[in-house]
Amino acid sequence: MVSIAATAAMDTIGLSLSAQSVVFGLLGGFNLAAAGLVVFAMMFCVLGEEREQREARPLAEAAAACAAAAAALTVAVSFAGGRAGALMVLELVALGGLVLTVMALSQSKIVPAGAKADKTPELDGAIADHAAGHAAFSARLASMSRRESVS
């Protein structure tokens, strides 16, 4: 069980069973809020229109704030009780993952509602360069075949 070290730490601090239940309730609430917010942030980022894509980052930041609150509560209880356990590690890993998600959302580009998601300017440029290369090759080949037919 993940919470054995956390329960032992709270026993060491002197928290009653009802206070321990409140702490675990707060941890569960913060983690549930973080999970819900990150799910909606990812849905808005991937499936949303331009406005929803802009709103995805604040949702992910709120999820990271909830995970940070849960991690801070877990770290405070664990260090105060002298028992750093698996729950603290899991909370810190979850916080790190959400921070990486926020960083990824800050670097993502917002696709305007009228633009096609599968056609980007970079792709158009690559297609044009590829077509120009084929046209140049075809022109050289035609020129060489005309020279050979004339000779």
C-alpha cells in the first residue's frame, strides 16, 4: 500500500484518525481536480477550436497548481513525520508530468478555425519544393532526350 508511510508519518506527528481522513480527502480532491483539469486541457488542445485551444493552457496550469498543492501537503506531512514514502514520490512525479504538459502546451501553435489542421505552411513549402525538384528533373531529362534525338 502506498499510504502506509504517509499514515505512519501522520501517526508520528500526532494527527487523529479524523485529521488523517481530512488530509487524505484533501489529497484525493487535489489529485482528482488535477486529473479532470488536465483531461479537459488535452481535449481542448486537440479537439477544440481556436478559443478552446487558447484556454487549454490555463486549464493545464490549474491542474499543475492542484498537483503542486497535493505534493506540498504530502511532502510537508512526510518530512514532518520523518517518513518519505512512495506516496510522496508519486505526487512529485505527477507534478513533474503536469509541468511538462504545461510546457508542451505553451509551445503548441493554435490552429485558426478556418484553416485545415492537416495543411500547415511548412507542409505546403515542402510540397512546393518537392514539385519544383521533379519539374527540374523532368526538364533536364526532356532536354537530354531532345539532344540525343537530334544527334
